[in-house]
Amino acid sequence: MRLSEKYDVPAELELLYDFVNSLDRRRYVENGVAHAGSDEIDTPRRLEAWMRERGLLQRGGHVDAGDHRAALELRQALRDFLLNPPEDRPQAREAARHLTAASRKFPLMLAVADKGAVELVPVPGSNALGRVLGQMIGLAEMGRLARLKTCASDECHWIFFDRSKPANRHWCSSSICGNRQKTRAYRVRQRRAS
């Protein structure tokens, strides 16, 4: 099951969500079991399979070492940018420069469908991962990019879509990451008080 399906994210950001979370650096213990992180695209072959599963690679198409490197750079640049809380992103100049540089390898063009729908799509012959950037631009245009956040838990850093009405969530899950953080803060306060 794709992450975007498991976490029921809006269709307009499924690819972006799956791409940035293809790197799972979460490290926590739940019910006595340590979570093992993973990287779904850590090799060119795995990236190829990931892209093929999402219709981003034509039959017979392959991912070479340069394409793989560019994909990893793009993913890291997106994660670095999204690590900043939405209100701090305008001042995150280094992360913005890094994302701008990484995106140059994924050129987009305007496409108008027969029924008049307009979207940004990868330039013919370029890497189809440009669709990730097209979704990010679409979110920004809808005023919803600020809802794409990084979990504030030091053990998590999962990228999540904040569905709350006021868009003020800090954790991907209040019952898991939020509860862990609140419990730690409580214990620190109790130690200081004693």
C-alpha cells in the first residue's frame, strides 16, 4: 500500500507525499519494538521500481546513476525546505536556494487538456519526477503548501499534511508523536520540581 493511501492524503499531493516520505528516518520504540527506518529509492533499481509503480517510467525505461543522484538531491532539497515551519519558510534562504538548484534538473512546461484543465508537466524527454514539483506548485497556488509540514518530534520528522481546521498541528500524530513529546516534557517538569 502506498503511503499516500495509508495516510489518506489529498489526491493533489499523493506523489509529492510519497516521494518525500520515501525516506523514513523515524526512530522510536513502540510496544517494545524499535521502528526500522528505510529508503524506498536508495538504489537506481529501487527508484526505477518506485517510478514504474506510479506510472512515471515508460516500459523499458531505466534510471541511470545520474538520474538517481538527481532524484536523491531533489528529495533532500524538498525535505530540507519542508523541515522549516511554514511561517519560517520565507526566511529559509539556503533551503530555498538548494531546492531551486535541485529542481533545475526537472524542467516543467504548461499543458492544457482538451477540457481546458491547466497543469505543469515534465518537459518531453525529461525525468517524470518533475510531476512532484508540479504538485508542489499546485499546492502553493491553492494556498495549501503551508499544510505540508515536518513532524516536530525529534524521533520522527515525517512529512505530513495538516488537515486540522486551524492548520496548527505540530506532530504527524497527536496520539503518538504528540503524546511522546508531552510525556517527556511532563517528566522534565517533574524532575525540576523535585
